[in-house]
Amino acid sequence: MRFPHRETVERLRQEYPAGCRVELLHMDDPQAPPIGTLGTVKGVDDSGSIMVAWDTGGSLHVLYGVDECRRVGE
């Protein structure tokens, strides 16, 4: 996995601040919550992964360049 540029990570942190809500669109993991699951962002790590506390109780990260989510509840 290639790490994103620092500017990309900062943009992701602006777009997905801690406390915002997201909906899972795609996750390439057998333990992934179902598509459409909602969660609360806990932060974005240095690899650009969005750290999410899913409403289903899990906490799998949305991996930069692999998985996909979108902000909801604006």
C-alpha cells in the first residue's frame, strides 16, 4: 500500500472531522459491516485511513484508496 501525500491526509482530515457521520459504500474486508451501515468518525490516521466507530459495534477503518464511505447528515 502506498501512503498518500501529507496534503491528501490533511484534506481527508478536513473532509472527515472527528464526530461527523459517514455511510459505508464499499469495504474490501470479510469482517466489514453491511453496505449502508452508518458510523461516527473518530479521526483520520497518518495513512489516510478514516477511523470509524460503526453503529453495529465494530471499528474497522475505511482504508484510503481501497474502501469507500461518504459523509451524511449535513
